Amino acid sequence: MRIEEIRQMSIVEMEQVLEDKLEAMQNLKFQHATHQLDNPLSIRLIRRDIARLKTVLNELTKKQTTDELVETNK
């Protein structure tokens, strides 16, 4: 998942995708622990997608917070 794709999503969509990715990560870790995982690289890819999603969500929440502070100080 590319960062441009993530930035085009709404916050609700990002949260839903993040939840799905976290669940997928949990399943991959379980498969890895039981030696059933065919491609260990998939864990890294999911982890990076999760990091991208969390980064964009954090940026949006910080932007909303600063916008609210600016409006209240006017």
C-alpha cells in the first residue's frame, strides 16, 4: 500500500484498514511461530503498511488539534 493511496482515504477507512492489517499481522505471526508461513517477508510488508497508516492518522489528528487550537485562540 502506497502512501498516496493512504492519504486519499478518509479517517474511518484508514482505521478500518489498520484494524484489518493488525489482524493479518497477528495471523502471520501465529503462522510463523508454527512454521506454516511460506513467505516471511510478508510480515515485514504488513508491519510497514501498519506504520504508514499510523503515521498518516497521527498527522491528521495533530493537524485537527492545531486547527482547533488556532480557532479557539482567535
